[in-house]
Amino acid sequence: MSNDSSSRIVAALREWIATAPPGAKLPSTRSLVSLHGASPVTVQKALRTLVSQGVVEARPGVGTFVRAARVVRPNDYGWQTAALGSPNYRLQLPIALQSTSNDVIALHSGYPARELLPEGWFVQHSPERREPTPCSIGPSLPGFRNCSPGLPPNWVPQLLPGSLRRGRTTWLYFPAVRVGLRRPSVRWWGGASVAHGIADLLGCDPAAAQAGVTVIPISSGANGPDPEELSRAFEQTGARAFYAQPSFASPTGALWSPSLADKVLDTVRRHGAFLIEDSSALDFGITADPSPIAARDDSGHVVYLRALTKSVSPSVRVAGLIARGPAYERILADTQADSMYVSGMLQAVALDVVTQPAWRTHLRRLRHQLEARRDLLVSSLREHAPDAHLDAVPQGGLNLWLRLPDTTNLERVVQDCRSAGVIVGAGDDWFPAEPTGKFLRLNYAGPNPGEFPDAARIIGRAITQHM
């Protein structure tokens, strides 16, 4: 009944909003409770739905208002053509990072919708009122005597003694604790892009090709890579690093089984190489709760990357890394200039977020929200886009990897979807070499999940027209 009442209130408010001027204030919660005979919880749910749809905006302590439509004013930037000259290369913002207006169905983003992030709770726990402790190169955190790049290696036992004793922690520290390191080589960096740049130093990162590093593609299916193919690649190329996302890889959502993880780790060890483990999607488990491969490594073959940017807020540009031995010292030396002044405030925010009991509660709630959105998009595609095929329903992550018939004109499908108000990501963008088929990457964690059926109809119609 609560869901029906909420939907009824949403429909009534949308009718009211259609005739209201931009900036008009909606009736108060108390008025809506009386008008619709519903509980305050149901009314608040309806208002949150309207906010997530971009129809209204909430101003804490003031009220809820009709969102003002932005008027697009053309600008003349023609003078810049001569001033900038002709570039040596063309840079295009990846589709996953492109912003869109509120009147489209966005299935392209690389991030979850804001309503899935703990931003309100994050603001409440922000340590901005803490008094900084002076040190030689800038502010530090209370209780620390130095300000080296990132918090010092022994900050984990100082700040998380209980978590260490329990043998399990909530974020970056977990693999370091599991492998029994007394002094884990943990470092914080100013964003995941910096941490991924560390992989360049070891010769492995998809973006490293722009810096002259040779990238060797390894085919990977719904269950992960083929260890035998990986071994052949090491033998034939002499490569010394393998970059991978073992937990809910983008775009396929693949999750390595424990046996596959052991085989890959054995292959890496046998060839004297590194495994760059990107765990940026680890927090988005739905029906699986994987452990990092770094927890299985005791000899420094795994360099572990972790970030909070997607799971907490895009503004928390903090990433963590675990490495050991000479590799750690080289990473530290070569990146020290770039990460000398990692924000102590952001480090403290990250620490507060992952050590609060509410963090685990948020992840449990997020699991159910992602599952509902994933299943809704899957069922919508199966009903309205029967010509497309899902090789697997991912056990976590943010995306579906939808295969189209080989005869499909992928570019026309993407264009037609965009023209109809559905933004999708062409699968070609996620292949390091030639695409092996026609794919769409669809983010089920985006805003407005209630419009997934409409999006599936548009996608299905576009596929049928361009097969």
C-alpha cells in the first residue's frame, strides 16, 4: 500500500508541477500528508522520487521547489580555433564521463546515481572541524608526527586497532591484514587517476599506451580471463605486469572465482611478474562478496588499487595502494612529487567513512538497491529487446554488457537511442584492440530506474531497425 500511495502522490505532484512556474515551492510535508491521507514516510518517499527524476530540488531547512529549466544561450568560440591551432591528436571525453540533462534516460555513466551514494551521511561525518596539527610540509591529522605522502604506513594500527584484531576491515586495509603484514605498505593518493598512473611505472595500464607503453590485450569473458592465454602472452612478449579487475570488471561485470584467482596468481608468480589489481568496484557486490586477490599474495606480486570516488562521492578524490618490497619503494620515489600534498582533510574523510558502523549498513542497503535496478533493467531488455543477448547477469558492479546481433549497425543504434532520449555507451570504447562483437554497456545504477522499461523499448526498436 505504501508503494501505491507513493506512486499516487508522485503522479499528483507531477500534474501540479506541470502548471507551476519554475522555482515554485511545493506544499509542505504536513500539507501533503493531510491532502493525500498518507504517512510522512510515504510523502517523503514520493518527494525523493521526484528529486531523483530531476523534477524538483530539495533545499534542506527551506523546502522543495520546482526545478528551473536552464535556458541554453549560444556562445561564439570561433576565435579559439586560430588561437589554439591544430592539435597533434584528438582527445574525446569518454562516454562514461559525459554529463547529460535531466530530460534523458542516462544509461552511459561510469558512476552510480547520487541517490545511491551516502553523500548526506558523508557530509555529516566530514571532519572539517578538526584542528590541524602543524608539521614540516603542511597540516596533518591529530596524533601524527609527520606528513609523508599519504598517511604513514603505521597509521592503520594506530587508528584501527579493533578492526585489526577482528581480522577484517571495511576497505583498503583488508588484504594487508589478511596476509599478516605487521606494517602494511599502504599509501593514499590524490585520486584514482594518480593511483592508476602508478601502474605505468610497472608497465601495465590501458591508458599507458599513450605514454608509449605497449598494451597486450587478453580476452576475458563473463567469468574472467583464460590463464593459459595469459601465460602464452607472458612467454611471447616478456611482459612484466598484468592489469585486471577481478571483482565486477567493467564493462562485463565479470567476477573471478577463487580457483581462477589462484591460477592467475600462480601464472604471474611463475613469470616473475606483477598483477595490478583494480578493486574500484568491490563495494558494488549484489549476490557475491569477493575477497581481494591481494589477500592471497605473500610475496609482493600483487599491487592493489582502491578508491572511494564511485562508492562515496566523486568529490572524494582519494585512492589507496598496497604494495611491498622494492616495488613499493620505487612507486613511492617516482610518485612523491605528484602526491606530496594529498589533502589531509580528504584522508581524514576517507578514514571516517570506512570505519563508521554506518558504512557497512550503507553497503547492505546499496546491495538491495543495485539488485532491484539490475533485475528491472534485465527483465525490461528481455521483454522489449529480444534481439539482444546477455551472456551473464553480473553478480555485482554497475553495468550490463549487452550483445547485439553481428549485423547490427552499432553507430546508428547509439545515435537513434540518443535522438529518442536514451544515452547508451557503445561497446567499442571498452576494447583495447579490435572489437570482437557489437555491444552496449548499460549502467543500471543511474538515475530514474522507473524509466528502464521505456529505455529498453527504445533500445529494442533501434536494434530491430538497424540489424
